[in-house]
Amino acid sequence: MVEALYTLLGTVIGFLLSEWAQSRREGREETRHSAAVANVISTEIAINQDFLARYKASALKAPQDEPQGDPPSLANHRAARAMLEIPLPSFPTQAYDSLLPDLGNALKPDELTACFVFYDGLSKLQAIRGAIAAALRDQREEWNLASGGSGSVPIGRAFGMARKFDRDAPTL
């Protein structure tokens, strides 16, 4: 009877130790997975920030032949035109898209918020660039129609044009 009790007790203790070891192993794997997700997302964000910094630097670089000390609205107008002339880099979002379900476990709440704000900012930049491009395209079409294709518009007609890009681009 005692031997059967020891056997049963040994089986129960062995089972509990096995479950405890498996639980610890799963916890370590989950911690490693969370760290890997955080590293991949932070690397993708760093790459995108580098793309943004280079894009901004090239868009805001003042041409040598233009006068320095322009009013801010003219400088913003030139920057808006430069944003359209310089191709917008293709921002990688594969890691963000594929790891989105795991972000809640991998990142702290403030990191998660910063991550969402960053990727939302990327989509807003692309939307703003699209709005600027549409305004410039519309303005060029109106100018072309008003000039009859010659490129020069009589002053009376020029004042009546909406000039959406010139008006809106510096504020975007």
C-alpha cells in the first residue's frame, strides 16, 4: 500500500515538475518572440526614418542660383515643388503589416502608440504629397487652357485663375 502511495505521489510530482518546466520554456519562447518583434519593428522604423531624413534634406536643400532669405511662404512653395520633383521613397511596411497582431504583446503601451503614430504619419505624408501633386496638375491644366497652349496668359485671365497649388501648397 505504501509503495502504491509513493508511486502515485512520484507520478503527481513528476507531472507537476514537467508542467512547470514546460510553462517556463513557453514563457522564455514568448519573451524571445516579443523581443524579436520589437527588434524587427524598430529596425523597419529606423530605415523609414532614414528615408524620411534624406527625402526632407533633398526637398529642403536650397538651390544655389536662388536668392537666400526668401519669405517663409516662398521657401515653403519651393519646398512643395521640390517634394513633387523628388520621387517619394517606397517606405517598407511589410514588418508592420505582418507583425501587427503581435505588437500588443511585444511593445509597451507608449512604444505601441509611437509605432502607430509613426506609420500613420507615413500614410499622411503620402496623402499630402498626392494632394499637392493634384493641385499642381490642376493649376498647370488651367494655365494651359487659359494660355491656349502657348504658356503665356494675359494678365486679366491670370488673376481670375484659382492657382490651387500656389495658394495651398505652402500651407500643406
